[in-house]
Amino acid sequence: MVIPYGSGGATDISARTLAEPLGELVGQPLLMANRTGADGTTGSVSVKIAKADGYTLLFARVASGAKP
């Protein structure tokens, strides 16, 4: 699971809280990787270009307060 933000932030804590139950659900432990840079773009792009084998997951936040 790629977390495109730094360690210790709200997104990182949320992802790590969900990692164990999600790992149990899929039947294997999840490896967590914080890939910071460019306000989340670096980690997000690394998931986009990863091999499409179903083993790479992006855990990103959704910006609040966005206006349509």
C-alpha cells in the first residue's frame, strides 16, 4: 500500500490503522510504503505506473471543501 504523504500524518495513521484488518480480508499482510513529494503526486504516479497485477494499492486522502 502506497501512502503518498509523510509518516505520522492523518493519512498515514488512517492507512496503518486499516492495514491489519484489510490484510486479514485479502489473506496476506500489507507492506506499507510512504512515498512523499509533490503534494502526493510522486506516490500516486508510482502506483499509476506500477505493474497492473493487483498488488499495488494507493491510500490517498480526498480534499475537503472543494467546490463543484
